[in-house]
Amino acid sequence: MKSQKVTGASIPSSRRRYEDACGAAHALDLVGERWALLVIRELLLGPKRFGDLKRDLAGISANVLTQRLEGLEAAGVLIRRRLPPPVPAQVYELTPWGYEAEPIFQTLGRWAARSPSHDPSLPLSAVSLLLSFRTMIDPVRAERLEMRVGLRVGNESYVVRLAGGAVEAERGEAAGADVIFTGPAPAIAAAVYGGVPLDALVAQGALKIEGDRFLAERFVTLFPLPPKVGAEG
């Protein structure tokens, strides 16, 4: 009985629960509310302020974001903390347990990308783009490549490192990378997942590329989408 009380206390009392012992059902008790998983997604590359989360989650209201943050905090998925001076802002950060959710996003992402109705041209955040690289990397195509790729998306800067067929993607200074892409996340995704030629995106002013152009052309071919359901044959 004690364990039941502890488990129940982690879920806001205003939420409806499945009352099902299945682990998947309890996971939905914890993160099944609309926007909850996407809030977690946005924190997988590190802490963010409330305003940054609202900006990167297009369509979410401040009220709903507040509710989701409070629910995820009560569930032990994230914490609030205040940054020290000179920027004493409050940020939201995943707990170590919260960070363990990334494989869930990778599996869901690969599975859902096979849907015929999946549209990769829809808006997406910079974090979503970076996480997709960690999910969709083809280790065979990337096996002999070593490169450091910088991405400047809005006011944020990220670094993607490729070595041994594996990829690491994180926030970091893009300066000094072998190649740097500057532009909105959807423009970069258009090259990587939509097959739009880099020259076309540069000519449109949607993308700026600095550094090794050959590596840039190779980089955008390393993340093939899986075949759509029914299209394997």
C-alpha cells in the first residue's frame, strides 16, 4: 500500500488515470497529456527558460505550458532551478531519470516517420532537428567520415560531431567547425530530409553555408528516412 501511495502522489490529482498496472499505461499517466512529451523533448539538450520553451513549442499557450511543467515536476521528470549571476534566470531541467526518455523519442520518431501521412516539411524546433540526427544517422554511410558540423539557428548555436559511424549533437559554439549551416531549422531539414539541393536553399537566402562545401553535401545525405508503410515492395 505504501508504494501505491508514493506512485499516486507523483501524479497531479486533477488528472484522470488509467488505473492499469502496465508500465506503458503508467507512462501515459506521467507524460500522456498533450504537449508533455514535447516539453521533455525540448529539454533533452539541456535546460531552458520558460520563454524559450514557449517560443520553440509553436502553438502552446503560457497557461498550458505552466500546467505541463508543474505536472512533469510533480512526477519527478524535471526540476526548476535558478541560474547564478550575471543571468539569474529560472530554468527547467530534466532529472537524470528524465534524460533516460531519449530512446523513447528515437523509437517513436523512427516508427512514426514510416507513416504515409508524416510531413517532414512542417515546422520543427532546433532541438527536434538535432535529436533527429541522433535518431536517423545511418552508421554505414557515416562509417568513414569524421567531421565537426556547426549549426546556427536563430540565437542558438549547436555542434554535431561525426566519428566512427556515430553522431553526437549538443549545444555548443559553432565557430571552428569544418562546415557551418546558418538558417532556420526547417531550411536545414529541407536539405537533410526533403532532398532540396543546398544550392537552391542558398540562392533563396534560406540557408548560409561556411566551410567545406564537400562535407556539407555529404552531411545532408547521412540521415535517410525509413521507407513508408506499404512502400517496401
